[in-house]
Amino acid sequence: MYADLSCSGARLTKEQVLIGIYGGTFDPIHYGHLRVAEELADTIRFDQFFFVPAGEPRLRDSPGAAKYHRAQMVSLSIKNNTRFFLDEREINRPGVSTTVASLKEYHAEYDGRAILCFVMGADTFLKIHYWHCWQELFQLCHLIIVERPGSIQVVNRSDLPQKIQIECASRWTSDPCDLIRQYSGMIYIAQTALLDISATQIRNLIAAGRSIRYLLPDITVDYIKTHDLYSGENEFR
Ligand code: ATP
């Protein structure tokens, strides 16, 4: 928890829990995701931090690897990290899944005691107004935005789509303590490592027969090889 950060006047009650949620296709998970999560877990000291692979993503092509494999790759990549957990709720939910539905489930499971922080890259945030019931997100969670090489800088808010600028005008904070001062609705831009790694790049390298070493954990590279993921013409997207 925030016990060792000096958040004057802000403290979780004994019952409250601070939960980090990192949603994504994870097709496959890579060091860009993992390093960001590690740095956030270090600074923000979540009680729990979940990786939540999407089942059938609503706003993009079907993933290159089946959901079972994507979840397995997350599981292998985080297996030696005691702070990280895989949450398969979206993988197991039939049909297209939404973040709003998952966040509501978390609140029900924690009996209203959870403060939820949903992590996303700047590229994802730029399209958030296309998400199902996107404005409802701010009643359910805080957002933690991480900058990403190649994407516009979220700190330059005037570059954001106007709908997002209007909705978010009063939500920005550079103080992580606001994530516990408020129950939801804040947007914190975190300063984390800028690693120019993407799942698309990894899939492209595999398709081209090139090495993907050092872009993701060795154990996950081995899993991809063993299961011959992303090499088939139709599989690759
Ligand atoms: P793809 O290339 O297939 O679009 P991706 O690398 O963006 O995949 P996702 O699983 O789609 O990976 O991303 C999940 C979340 O992680 C998104 O919010 C995305 O912005 C963020 N993210 C992905 N890669 C990075 C990175 N290198 N640095 C920071 N954030 C990242």
C-alpha cells in the first residue's frame, strides 16, 4: 500500500484494497508490458496487480494466438513475480468482453472495498472514447497512463481527441496519492521506462523467421516455439 509514500491526509482504510489492473490482448506479452507493471508496482504498492488478457477484443482484429495460449504466456512470464497475478475472467467470458463489465465484477467481489487502477498505454488511451460505455469507466476506476514510444505524448493534452479532452479536463493528476484520495475518476500519467517493443513487432519478426530473443522472457519465447505460434500465414495478423 501507500504506507511508505508520504500522502498527507490520504490513507487507505483498513478494509480498503488498492488493485492494479493491466488489460490487453497480450498477443504475446512482452517486456514493454512487464517493465511498466514492475515499475508501477514498485511505486504504487498495489495490494494486488492483475494481468487481464482480453477474450475476443471488440475494437481490433482477432488475435494471432488463441486465448488459451495468450493466457499461458502471461502466466509463464509472471510466474516468478509474487506481486503479479493472471486473471482469466475475460478469457473465460463467452462473447466479446468489456472492461466495464470486468470492473463491476471486481467491485462486487471486493464488496465495494476496492480502489481500482486500470493501466493503459498512451496509444490505447487515445482511442478510449470508442470503448463500450467509456465514460462509465471514471465511476469505476482510476486510469494510469504510461507513455509509449511512437505514440503522442499524453502530457500534451491539446493533441488528444476533443471528446477525451472534455471528459478528462478535471481528472488529470501528477500526484499518485490522488489515487487513494479519490475513489475513482482520476487520470495519473506515470513516468515509466519507454521501451519500444510491441506485440506486432514480435509477430512480424516471427513471420519473417527472425529472432525475438530479449523482447520477452525466454520462457515465453520457448512456449511460442514449442507451440509454433504466429508462424502460420493465417494465424499472423
Ligand atoms: P499490438 O502490437 O498487437 O497492438 P501491444 O504491444 O500494443 O500489441 P497490447 O496487449 O495490445 O500490446 O497492449 C496492452 C496494453 O499495454 C495497452 O494499453 C498498450 O498501450 C500497453 N503497452 C503495450 N506495449 C507497451 C510498451 N512497450 N510500453 C508501454 N505500454 C505498452
